[in-house]
Amino acid sequence: MRERLARRTSEISSFYVMELLRRSKELEAQGRNVIHMEIGEPDFPTPFTIVEAGIRHLSTGAVKYTPAAGLPELREQIAAFYRQRYQITVDAQRIFVTPGASGAFLLALGVSLNPKEELLMADPCYPCNSNFVTLLGGTTRTIAVDANSHYQLTATQIQENWSSQTKGALIASPSNPTGTLISPDELKRCVNTVDDLGGCFYSDEIYHGLVYGTDATTALAYSNNVFVINSFSKYFGMTGWRIGWLIVPDEFIEAAEKLAQNIYIATSTQSQYAALAAFNEDTLAELERRRMELAGRRDFLYDNLLRLGFEIPVKPEGAFYIYANCKKFTNDSYQFALDLLETKALAVTPGIDFGSHDARHMLRFAYTTSVDNMNIAMQRLGHFINKG
Ligand SMILES: Cc1ncc(COP(=O)(O)O)c(C=O)c1O
């Protein structure tokens, strides 16, 4: 009989955290107060300036398709943002507005990856990126990384793992799940190494802007021959609006335009009009207040996890995650997360969702909830560890 389900679906991993989410919904339905530290989006609403701009546009009723690459004025504004924030000039023609970073990476892979070609990525990393590669018939070679390189790939690892099949390498800095950044020097070496090898470099910069006590460097600082993936989801607080952007090297502009037209026609029109307000002064001031709040949350969580006996060999400087080693308490962080939810109503994400390297000793804590909530969470965690 003909197979009805595509074979590739069996190669796409699903998230273990979904089981935790399912169970936490049940517990909440029973009246338990679950504290969510597994969620990859902050508890802040979209800044009102952005919401207002979206509503203003919606009320005109002119919600038609935009050009596939996005509203020209939004692409110009993104280019201006690169000039202001990074002192880098990017031609707006190279900027594609996409349905989130997810759409951006899919578009980048769509124009650059052939079936059977391989991409190098860190383990641990954000799993959807490698699933996109699988979807397009490519393969991922994950390379174990640890605290010594701030959980980031190094140029030496890229060089050593490069084979005749390898098409390129992906770096996500700040990283999900570790919140750590690659150093500017290492990023430059990675970009140059991939360039010398004739491959494609993909830089997932979705957590740029959410960086504490340092600055994140864009791969564009070192080459125009890179794909940069970014989004309005995290820093700009627009997860549900589904809007992001991709910057492509010149030679990919035409192909990206063609592919974008075909796979999604255009990004949501009202989201694009809303995003026009993302770079105005009031919005950026509000985002800065939120960044400061997140920095305080990071410090609170970091100090408390260390106090409780978790190991965090490198203090994360970005995103809103802490990837903590729990080997003092368990050899099975997934079971630990299930038991923690069941007995203490605290939800965190097990390492196994981000790869296999030392994953059973790791838990990702997201500081996407208030210090008050995290205070209660830390008490629950303390009692759980001490079997209280
Ligand atoms: C590293 C990384 N890249 C990409 C994405 C996709 O984000 P979006 O499609 O919402 O822009 C996420 C979402 O959590 C992420 O953590």
C-alpha cells in the first residue's frame, strides 16, 4: 500500500517540553498555580506603540498583499537600524521581511541548500533550525560544545568537521538554550573560515538587543557574504505577529524574491505596518526598560541557581535563558523536570530538547516571568531538591 505519511515526518523531532506543557495545562485545570519557566517568550505585551500602529493600519481596511520581500519603507527602516545600532550599511534590497526568524531561515535554506548537503551546528542548539534542514532534504552535523567556548562553535571545529558534503555552518549568538555569546574575534574567524572553504555562513541573531553588560556583534561586520536571520519576535516583543527578516548576500536576492513569492506570497501586512513603529524613539525607550528588567532577572536567577547547587560555568550574557547543570541532583533531567512539575508545579525545559551532548544533566530555565514569581519558583525548587 502507498505510504500516506511522508517519511521525512519521522525524521523531525518533537519537543519533550510539549509533554510538560500538556501536563501543566492539566494541573492548572485542577487549580494548581504552575510557574512557567519553560517558555521562550517574555511575559511583556507587545509595546503599545507597535500595537497602535497595527490597529491604525487595520482600521483602514487596506490589508492587501505587500511585495514578497516586504514593505519598501520597512526594509529601509531595518537598513537604517543597522546603520544606527551597528554602524553598518546594508542595501535594503538585501533585506527580506519574513514570517519570523523561522520564515527567514527557511528562505535562507531554500535558496542555498541542496538535498544531501550538510550544515554544521552546535549541540546544544535551537532544534527547529536543524529540523528545517531535514525538511529540505539536507543533513545536520551537530558538534558538541561546552562552556570553554561559551557553548558556541569555534572556527577550528568548523574546519575539522568540514567534509565534501558540508554546505555551511550556523551560529546562533546569543544562543538558545545557553544565553551565551560568541566573541567578536571568534565570530570573525568562523565567518572567514566558512568563506575560505567556499560555504555559506548563517547567523541567527534573533536575540540581538537582549544582551546584558556586553554587545552582540553581527556577522555582517565581517562579511557581506553571510545570511543574517533576525526577528521582531523577541527583542521587539512581537512573537505572535509572526514577523522577522533575512539579509542575503547579493547573489541570492533574485532567488530569494522568487522563493518568497511562492512559499508565503508576503508576510502579514498588518504586522509589517505595526513593525514600522518598532524603531521609533518611544518604542526603543520601552524596549530598553524591558532589557534592564531582564538583566535584573538574569542576575536573580543566576545567583539563586548557584546557591541551590546548580552548576553554571559561564554566566549567560544574553537572551532570557540559563542552561544549568543539575548533575548534583539527577542523571535524568527529563525525569527531574517531570517530577518538579508534578510535585512543585514548576515547569522548566529538559536539555534533551536541545541536543544530546550532556543533555541529561542540563535544564533550561527561562527568566520570562517576574522576579516575584521566580522567588516562589526558587523556594519550590529548593524544597524539591531537599525532598521537602
Ligand atoms: C534561536 C532561535 N531562532 C529562531 C527562533 C524562531 O523565532 P521566530 O520565528 O518567532 O522569529 C527562535 C524561537 O524561539 C529561537 O530561539
